[in-house]
Amino acid sequence: MLLLPIFFSNPVQGQDWPNLQQFRDDNTALSPPAADEDRVVFMGNSITIGWLHQMPSFFEGKPYINRGIGGQTTPQMLLRFRQDVIALKPKVVVILAGTNDIAGNTGPMTLEQILDNLVSMAQLARANGIEPVLSSVLPAFDYPWRPGLKPNEKIPRLNAMIREYAAQEGLVYLDYFSAMADHRNGLDKTLATDEVHPTPKGYQMMAPLAEAAIAEALEKYRGRQE
């Protein structure tokens, strides 16, 4: 029997393909944001939920809500976006997605299809008064669970598409890739022992970039309220 790695973490894919049940109870228990609360939702995959395992201090004492699910692709996130982002009424959503699409976790995806789903999430956010931050996909030289797909070539192309769309629409682009990539367009072992999932050092590098992007997005949000 093949044991699937953590990248495929949805236990009930047949009945609940987007894993809507994962955060349903947490969402129900969450109070509405206070009037002066700068609530931020982090939407993503294992790299997003990894903050809580590798650098939990990043979320402590802040109005940050983590809605990352390991292994997820952009179509799955799009299906749960209303429940796990919009219904929580944040001011900002930080979207980090696309690497699992390139890995083919839920089937083949073109870069254009990945971008389409990211665009749809950004448009849903804006339509509901939420300022989206579009993150670059992190570097990956190869996927240990699905080798040979050349993510080191595809991820830079996808990131260029995300950056261009963000510039067109006046959205914040959070560029992790440029700060973290090595000469192979991958992550070295100090930043990700498996070359995909960040170590504490990797998250320490990501943290100030994320904070700066959130601050910029909050300024945009406030500008739209005036």
C-alpha cells in the first residue's frame, strides 16, 4: 500500500474535495473582527500552515488567521475561499498558492489556469472589500514526491505572470522568490531541508517580507475607505 506524504493531507477527498470541513468549526467559533482590528487571513497550502509549526511566534499576539491546508491547489482554495476568507471579514488576505498545481497534486494544470484561479481569488476579495496580497510561489528545484516536472523553470514563469497581473490591478505583490532563490532557482538546505518546505530560517527570511506587504495592503485598504 502506497503511503501518501503530507502534501496530500485531505482525508476525505471523495466527499469533500476542497476540504471545507478543515476549518469549519474554527470559523464558526471565530468572533467578528473588532472595529479597529486589522485582521489578516493567510490562504494557502502546507507552506502557509507551516508558519504555525516552524515559526509560531509570527502569529502570536497579532490579528492573523492561518487557513493553509497541506497539499492544496488553487481550484481547491478557490472553492473554500468564501468560507475560509470572505466570511471571516479580514481587511487583507495573503494568498500563497500554485506550487502544488505545478506538481499536479489534483491533476494537470497550465500556468494560465493557475493564474486564472489566483485572479478569481483576488477579484472575490476585492469585491468583498478585502485587499488581496498575491505572493510569489517559493523556489523549488524539484519536488521530492513528484520529480522531473522542472518547477525551477515553471515557477519563475508563473511568478512573472502573477507580478504582471498585480501591477496591472494595483495589487501588492509579495516577492519571496527573489529573496530566497539560489543559483538553481531552488531553495538551499538551510532554507528548506526537502527543498520545498521552509525551515525556521526560511520563515525568518519570509517574515519581514510578509509584514511589509501586509502594511502596504492595509494602506491600500484604508485608502479605499476614504
